Amino acid sequence: MLKRFTEDFKTHYKYAFYSARAQLKAEVAGSYLNWVWWVLQPFCMMIVYAIVFGVMFSAREQYFTAFIFIGISVWDFFNRCVKQSVKMVKSNKSIVTKVYIPKFVLVLAKMLVNGFKMLICFAIVVMLMIVYRVPVTLNVLYVIPLLIDLWLFTFGCMCILTHFGVFVEDLTNVIDIVLRFVFYLSGVMYSISHRIGDSYPLYATILEKCNPVAFVMASLRECVLYGDTPGRKLILLWGLISVVISAIGVTIIYKNENSYAKLI
């Protein structure tokens, strides 16, 4: 399976890049502000959440605006990718039914689109750090393995959901409910260790370390904003788990992708 995956990736990776570029161009076609929306939309979301949680709920995390934006960037990437994966095959019906292309390549193309938007959000985080005069340490390099973990975990989840999305019509509704639940448990707008850890330290540990999205968010904030060292063992552990999930997802797709064209 690994050999086939490697060969398919070498053969079709260019398609993923070209497809992602075409999708990005299509999103802003006919829009007056064009690519500015990719910056304006998350920026407006940050302002809304900063007002709601910073004023109404009296959140007091240091560098709060940047703190929120890191959470929004990670969550928006994961949320978009997972939701879009459910309809991945059906939304690419014209391609799937006419030519053969490994279905994980469609997943990669969509991840590149959302990953590009996430990088724009991180660029805004950098600007906020300059405004706040956040001291930068070498621990900022942990951003690389953390984003690799996020990418691999998201890829694995997308591959699995891409398969089941072909067979289960109601899966979209189920995923919407699950993602809404995960959103509130991931600490997008608050610090799990501060809000829950003081009263329920065990629950805080479970929420922050057993949820990969929450772990990546918290760790990015630690190494980028506060100069702390994130849990290196957990980075490695979640990396290994994500590789296993990705392998399972790709295997499922390979075993069943010949039947997708008939079902859609």
C-alpha cells in the first residue's frame, strides 16, 4: 500500500496543486475585493470573538487577540477540511466518473486550499505579535512539528470521511453536530488549563491532551506567544497516531474507490 501511495503521489501531486490554485481563483472570481476576503473574513471573526469573549466573558489571557486568532486559524482549517471531505467524491462527480484519479489526491487539493487560508491567518498572527511586542524564542520552531501533526491528523480524518460520505447520506448532519461539540471542547476562545484546570485538573488534562485539535492549539500558543516548550512526547505520539489514521484512511479508499463511480 505504501509503494502504491508513493507512486500515486508522485504521479498526481501536480494535479493537487493545480486544482487548489483553480479553486482559490474561482472563490474570488467576480468579487470586488478578490483575495482581500481571505484576510477580511478571519479578521472580522477575530474582532467579534474578541469582543464577545474579552468583554462579555471577561477573558484575560495575555495577548488575547493573537491568542484567539491562533485558535480560529487552527479550528477553521480543521473544520473546513472535515466538513468538505464528506461530500468530496460527490462534489467531484464529473472527474470521478470520467477519469481515474486517486481519491486522496482530491483530499490533498482541498487541504492545500484551506492550508493556504490558514497561512494567511498566521501572517496576521505575526503582525499582531509585532504590535504586542511579543518576545520570540527558539521554541517557535515547534510550530513545524505541530502543524505536521495537524496536517496528518486532518488528512487521515478526511480520507475516512471521504469514503463513508459516499455511502451515508446523513453523515453531513452528524459531522456538523460532532464538530460543534468539539469546537466548545477545544479551547478555541479560552484556555482550557486556566478555565477548567483550576477546578477540574483531570478534566482539563483529558480535554487538552486527548483532543489533538485542542493540543495543537494550546501548544502553538505556548511556543509562539509565551515562549514555552510544548509537550514533545505528545507531539511525537500524536504524530504516530495521525500516521496510523492516515494509513487506515488511504487503505479504505484504495479498497473501495472502484465502487464510488457506480454509487454516485
